[in-house]
Amino acid sequence: VTHLAAARYIGRFAPSPTGPLHLGSLVTAVASFLHARLHHGQWLIRVEDIDHTRSLSKVAEQHIRDLSLLGMHSDAAVVRQSQRQTYYRQALSQLERLGVLYGCQCSRQERANQEGRGGCCLCFGKNLSLANHALRIHLGAPAVQEQLTACQTFYDEKMGRFTQDLSTQVGDFVLRRADGAISYQLAVVVDDAQQQITHVVRGADLLDNTPRQILLQRLLQLPTPSYAHIALVLAADGKKLSKQNGASALQVNTPQQRLTCLLEAAAHLHLNLPQNGSINTLDQFWHAATLAAALTTQ
Ligand SMILES: [Zn+2]
């Protein structure tokens, strides 16, 4: 771990193993990989399988294999959220000691109705036990109020200044479900800190999750990385490209297929690659893509 501690830049790509790698996830992977290369940094893969069962570990293996075939290798052992429950529980205890959590027994339907409405849920003030209920963070708690100004506005490297009023636009959010499952918001904060991530490059669908994550970082006294959210690849229906709206699995079995995938991802990132036929190998691609990325960020 000592060599990681010395690095000035540690980035990561964190796929969810919900289906095979498709163009949308590849674009994010390439963006974060190039960003790390430009900064002479390290690049890590983390499998975000917190919501998923072990049966999906084959999918995660496939992601790692596909990325590696495309020339993207993790600079440290791949971390899986499903194996890190102890750390998430420690973070919850830390938040409990700050007096910012309350138990919640809202049904799935009630939770869905409250989504994005702001405020607290009906369970606030009922003093439900923290042990066997879902847990929410109370944005009105004094320890949270102290941090709100510092986390509701942040500067994103790609999207610019972003502001969100957590109390009215998000409300008290769930950190642990009643069945014990840890929320993505908490897991990602704990993992980014433990992997000493300095730069997060990820899809723009997570832009509005960032103030929540900065809040948790501040409450847990963890550093806030720098953020760059990149435009998503959209499907024909205008939504984020996903398995549900027809994203097909990347074909990476032959060298030509690999090059085709990478060139398509580079086009989505508006990288100005030479069109003179000089890119015929993975090495040539990564060399040209790194140069092009350096020019676009100037
Ligand atoms: Zn509730």
C-alpha cells in the first residue's frame, strides 16, 4: 500500500456487474483511464457489487477480463464492495456517534414516493431502534447543518460549478436498508477514501449524488477527491445507454474488435485521433488517445 500512498494521483473505474460491459461503461472507463495516464497516476478497478448477489461475480470477472484485453489493467488488486461490509458498518457507527441517524420503517413504496421530495420521513422523531430498521441520515441534525454549506456546491472539472439544496431536493437519505444492505452513497465514500482516490472520473448520472457523498466525507473526516463527470452515451430513447434499452455487449475477442470498440469510445469522448490509418494496435491507440486527451484538456 505504501507505493499508493506516495502517488499524487489515484483514479478508479467502478463498474456494477449488472450486465456485460457495453459502450456506455467503456466510454467512462476510457475517460478515467486516460485522465490517470495524463496525470501519470495510478488507475484502480473496483467492483460495485454492493446491491448484487454472488451469482454475478462471473459478470465482474468478465468486466475485468474485457478491460484487460482492451489494455486497461488495475494498478492494484481489484476491490469488491461485497467483501467490505466491516468497513461500512464502522462508518455507520461513526455516524451514529455523531447523532445524525434515525431508524426508518417506511415501506419500499413509501420510500419511492419520498424520493427527491426533500425533508424527513414520517419515522423521524419516533425513536425507532437503530439496530433493526433502515437508517436515514437527518439533514437537520446540528452536525450535518455545520457541513451543508461546504458540500452543497462543488466545482466539477467537466461540468463546472454544481449546486444542490440537499434539504429540499434530496431530503434525509437512506444509508442502510432494513435488510442490512448498505447504500451506494456510503459504500462509495468509504471505498474512495480507503483506496486513497484523488480523482473521480465517472458518468454524469452521478453528478447529483456528489453533494451527498461530500457530506458523508466531511462527517466521517475523509478527504474529498476532485470530480469530473463526463457526458453519458445516450440510447435512441434519450436515456442513459443500458442493457434495458438495447446496449449490446462489447465484442472484444479479436484485435480488430478491440480497436473498433476503443475507437468508438474515443469518438464519444470527442478525442481528435489521427485519421491516416496509423492506429492499428492497442499501443498505438493508447499513445494517440493520450496525446489527444492532453490537447483537449488544455
Ligand atoms: Zn421512514
